[in-house]
Amino acid sequence: MGLKVNFTRIENVLLVRLDGELDHHEANHLRSEWQQILQQQPIEHVILNLEKLYFMDSSGLGVILGRYKEMQKSSGEMVICSISPEVKRLFDLSGMFKIMKLVDNESFALKMLGVAS
């Protein structure tokens, strides 16, 4: 199936919605597209919606961790929301939720970051 990616900017927040499979074939494309958007637009925070992502491997975790570190360097936040059970298990096993916040949905994440939806 591959990966469908939707980037939406809401004020100073980049909303990233992933749909499908994030594996090593898709990771490089996602990484370059995401970095390009972060460099071109004034983005302070990222919300990553994983509701429709049903498969991810370690290369996908690497892409997400890299963008998380970019946000940290600029004193921004990355918030994960609406995660599927399959992908949540990978995040749990990797320890990613020790550093990243997980919330129920986009609306809550936007409110948490001070952006009205």
C-alpha cells in the first residue's frame, strides 16, 4: 500500500498525518519532505497523527526521532496523537513515550500547544 502523508500548517504548528505503512522504503522520502517543510516555514511545534498508520519499522522510528530532536533544538515540542494499537506497541517497546507526549486526539494536542482548532 505504501504511505500517504498530509502536512497541514495551523498557525505555528505543523500537523503531520500518516496513513499506511512507514517502512525503510518510505522513510527516506518522508524524512526529506518533512525536513524541507521545517526549513521553509516558521514551525514551532509538530503534532504527529498516527491514527491511520498501521505498520512502522525501526527506520520509521528513526525519522520521527530525528524530527523530534530538531524540534528540541528550537525549543519546540512534538506531540503524538491518535495512535493505532499496532504502532503504539512499537513506541512502547522502543521507549519513545519516555521522551514524547501522547494525547488522545488532534483537538487536544492543538489546545495543549495553545492553538485553537
